Amino acid sequence: ALALCVAARAERLTLDQRAQRALFITGWVVYLVLSALRASNGKVMHNDITMLWCSFFFCFAPLSARRDDRTSSRAYGWPRRSAVAFIACAYFFAGYWKLMRTGPSWVFSDNVQLSIAWGPKPAVERWDWLAEIVSSWMIVGVAIAIVTIVFEVGAPVMLFRPRLQPVFGAVAVFLHFSVYLLFGLDYSMWIAINLIVLFNWVEIVDRRRAASGGLGSPAGTG
């Protein structure tokens, strides 16, 4: 649905904001149904949960916002802020329950090392040679566990320090990409929503335009 909205704008087709919202909501509902069919049991898997919830907020974004408006406004920024809050909570509770159920041994043991060595069951495509190298030393597994726990438990910090959101986003992308290489587990939707939400692309584009002598001034965080 989002791709169709973009295509319509590119071709200068007549598609008002209400029609775009209806199209986006239709796409969201279809995505929800397809996600529930992933495991053939009507349950949305955790691979898709962040994209589903974060995009849900944008189904109700204000229709009066304009693409060329660079003025920061709380009225227009609440869908993104809600998405950031959801992402922060998702990571925080992931780390919280690791510590609550397993304790410090989740970090300071051979837990991660053995998890990488054994791989997922059933086995899926992954970089076995890299997994063998990483799982050869327990200290590497402990280091990975420390980075993971610190990142997850510290995720709510980005709610109070918006300038750190791109940093958390970059770390999240790195961790999920590493999980794919070491375990073969696909968290591409988590990577995508982190790139979309935690990076202020309007500000990035405006800064690049300003640096190249183009029009536009840096926008606020919204």
C-alpha cells in the first residue's frame, strides 16, 4: 500500500490524503493476515510484531501534514514517537525477561557460545564458518551477551535522549544482521522498522541539501 502511494505521487496521479490513508490501512490489514498465516496457526510471529505495531500508529497520522512542511509539530510527530516508544519497550522487556528468568548466568556463562555452536533447530541457512569461529571462544559469547543485554535494557534511554536514537538504531541493525549470519534467523522487519523510525530522514536529507548548497534547512526531531 505504501509503495502504491509513493508510485501515485511519482506519477502525479490524483490520490488525496484520505485515499492514501484508506490504502495504507488496507495494506496494514493484509499484512496482519499474512503475518498470522506465517505459522499456519493464526498467531503473529515475533519477526513481524514491531513492524505491525509501529505501522499501526501511522494508520491514524494527521491528514493535514504536508510533505514539504519542515516545521516541527507535536501534532504530527506522535505516530513516530509512539513507534519509538514501542521499539524501546520491545527491546527492554526482551532483556528484562532474560535476566529475570536466567539471571546473570545468561551473560556470564557458555549460554550464547553453545547457542551459536548448536544453531537453530531445524537448521536454516546461515554462515556456518563464521558461527564456528565465533563459538570457538567463550569470551566472545560473553562479549556478545554483554552488548545485547546492555543494549536491550538501556533501550528506554532513547526516549529521553532523542539524539541517541540513530545510535540505538545502528546497534540494533548490527545485532539483527549478526543474528542472521550466526543463526540464520530472519529479523529483516526489525531492521527495516529501526531504519525507518529511529533515523530522522527528513533532517538527514535537509542537511545534505544544505551541505550541497540546495534549499531547505535542518528540521527538528518531530
